Amino acid sequence: MILADNKSGAKDEEIDRELASAMCTMRPSLVLSAELLKDQNRFEDPLPQFTRCAAAIGHVYAQQDIYDSRVREILLDKQAGRSQRWALALEAFRLGRGAEIVQSSEGPLTIGRTTIPAYYGSYKGAKSTEADERAMLIRFIPNQNPQIPQVSLQGLIDDPARKRLLEGKVVFVGVTAVTAVNDRLFTPKDFMIPTSGIEINAEAFETMVQGRFITQVSDVTVWLFSLSLLVAAGLSFRYLPGWWAYAGGLAVLAASVVTPYVFYTHLRVLPVATPFLVSWFGTLTAAAYYHLVVRRNWRIEQASRTRYQQAMQFVTHEMRTPLSAIQGSSELISRYALTEEKRKQIADLINSESKRLARMVEVFLSVERLSAGQMELKQEPIHVKQMVELCVNRASPLAERKRIAIQLEPIAEELQMTGDRELMEYACYNLLTNAVKYSPRQTQVTVATRQEDRHIRIAVQDQGIGMDHKEVKQIFQKFYRTKKAEESGEAGTGIGLSIVQQIVEQHSGQIEVTSQPGVGSCFTLVLPASVPTAAERH
């Protein structure tokens, strides 16, 4: 009624004069609306006779969400060409407070004692706006709460006494009939029932009056919350056992939905989509990884158990051999009348086999105690040449049976180290026996010892079956044997090299391996050298 139209005739002009006269009586508190034209380049203001009666003119542009076409905010200021208008609800609030609008460069507006948390741009789901347009989220009154009262014009005509309902109030006048308006929009308040533009402005005004403003959390908060959900999902499947891990994942998903609701009850908008998608992806990934890891660990455990059982069987067999020799020899002595020379031979056999059994048990127990930190190494001088020659002599009978030559390269007399002699002899002897066991007949095993800087290098090289790169990486695992070693028919536990590695590491050394399938392997003990005293040299 107040905008330009195609009025004609004296009657229409008379009506306009009467309306303008009535408006002018309300001038100190009258706000009229300016409509944004479709091209959004200019406003259509009321006719001049109405404009002169208004204390302010505000725009009634409503911004819709691009995803569901619902109105959740109003633009407190709207730019169209060179003209700028404050929102109708904001102008009404300013006049009601009797204060001016104080702007800040960061976005919020201050009117009297009320600070409106406006922000530049628009709500994340709304259409993009110019950088200098401020937006405010509307807190729509829930349907279960008392609503803004509505009084129809026809009701006032029929009962003039009802005007008392309007006294001392801020009144928004507009068309709300469904069949008579073209600005009915959907809001979050009524899912399927459209709302008139004048009602949306009234709800925005009510948000300002109550001072209960809805604000958005920052993008940093959204991503930190999403990251915390992702971490929580990972920790659930990392530390919780069995079905508790999956329950923890479901709890993380529930938190991604419940937390935004809790935020909204405190008038804070935390988007649901990003946290939920992140938590869903994190839970799904963690669950898949957990499932794969559990199955892999189960397979590894089964394989380790099988190897362990096989190793224990072999260890039992190895211990049974000297026990059988001791038992058989003792029975010969007790049952038969033997010559003194024969009795001496049997006694020597019993003595050597019992010592062999004791050494076997002692080495196993010593290594286990060392790895558990329950035993300290003996610190005694070890003459490297004597130790290596002793190990070569002990391995020679095994090599002779396979017609394998053990070539011992010259060793310097002064080479010396400090440590546990018995354990180091075991480590060196193990490498020699392995080289002989897994080498073909009529080949050669070479033992070379030299000092390099402050370390002694004892290398045992064979011409055996060799290993590929993948097998070399696993060769020091307990109870691990290569496929070719198992196919060779040689008895073994797969624990020997693991023990050797532990012994060398306890002596602050390391073991190096080079190997090539079908060519052979070279195991090198690298150990710290010690300087012998004058008395030891003598």
C-alpha cells in the first residue's frame, strides 16, 4: 500500500492522504519498509508522502539457506547499489531503545546496552553476500512457548477496544494471510508450514529484545572437536579390548551428534556434518585396522606357538641325547665286569656328556636372565685368538663328517676383549656350527678375525644355501627358520641366532649379515676391543 503503484482517481489520492496523515501522528516511532528489487541493484522506497512521516526506513530482505531454502538469519544491513539500509527489525529495536547504532570493524553492533553479535558475511549455509553486510542468526520462539500475539485488522474494526492490546508495544504491521502474500518462507520453526516475512522480522526483533543471541563457533573449534573425535575413535580401538572397542566407536559417533545439540541448548551453533563425517570415517578406519591387526596378531601368535612347540621338542631331544649316553654308560658299568681301561673310557664319556648337558642348560638360562635384566655379565679378559681356535677345534669333527674344510686365517696375538668368556664362546661356536650344517659337502668355511679401529671383527663365511633380503631381516627372530633350512633336513630350533644376537648386544656389539641365495652367507661379530695390560701381554 505504501509503495508505488498504478493508483488513479481522486478517491485513491484521498485514501493516500488519510493514510499519510495517520502515519505522521506516529512519526517518532514509525519504521517503514523498503523492498529490494529482483535485480538487487536498488531499493524501492515508500512513496514520498509516506517517507516524510517515517522515523526510519528498513529493508525486509530475507536470506534463504542454499541447502534447504529455510531462513535462519537476517542481514542487519543490506547494500543495493550505492544505497544501504538497516533491517526493519533493527531499526525498530533502535527506536525502542532510543539509542544510535554503534558499529565496530569486527562485526558486532551496539545499541544502548545491548551488543548484537553480528558477523560479516553470512551463515555457512546461506548464499554468499558482500563482505560489508552483517548477518544475525534468528532465535525462533519454540512452538511450545508463548508466541508473539497476533491481532487482525478486521478484529480491530469489529472491536475497537482491542487496541488496548497494542498500547505500549512494538507492533509489526503486514499481510499474513496465506492467499494474500508472496513472501511466505520456510523456517526451522515449522518444518512444512511457511511463515510470512513480517513474522520473521518480528522473531528477529524478539531475539534482540530478549538478548538471547545464537552465535556460531569458530572453524578452529569445529576442526578441533572433529580431531578430538578422530583421536577418541583411534584410542578406543587401540586400548579397549574386544567388543568394548566397538562400543567406544559407537560412543564417539553418538558424541558427534549429541554435542551439537548440547551446544545449541546454550545458543551456540556447532555444525553436525563435519564432526559426524570425521568421526564416522575415523571409527570405520580404526575398526577395519583393529580387525586386521587382531587377525594378523592371531596368525603370528599361532605361528609362534607352533614354532615354540617344535623348538621345545627339539630342545628336549637335544637334552635326551646326553642323558641317554649317561644312562647307558652307567648301566654298562653296573651290569658288566669291565676292564679298568674300559671303565675309564665310560667314566670320561659320562663326565663329558654331563658337562655338555650342564652347559646347554646354563647357556639357555643365562641368556634368558640377561634379556630379563636379572643377571650381570662377567667382566673377564678374553684372548680372541684362543677363543676362536677353541671354537674351531670343537666344530672340526662335525666339519670332517661332511668333508668341509675350516680355514682359519691368522689372528694377531694381542687381540683382546672384555666380557663373559662362556657366552662369547657359545656365540662363536654357534656361527661355526651353522656354517657347517647348512653348507654342502666338500665346501669351505672361512674364519677371519681382525681389528678395525676400536672394534674386533670375527667373520664366519660359508658356501651354503644363503638367504634372500627378506629372510635376513627375520633371521634373528626366536624360533624362525628359513624355508631352505627346514628343507635341508638339518635339525634346528631357530633360537640359536636369537641367542647369539642377545649375547653380542649385551657386550655392546652388533652382528652383521650379508647373504646371497645359492652363494653363501657371512656372519660378522663386531665387538669392542680392549687394551691388554703389560702383565696380560707377558
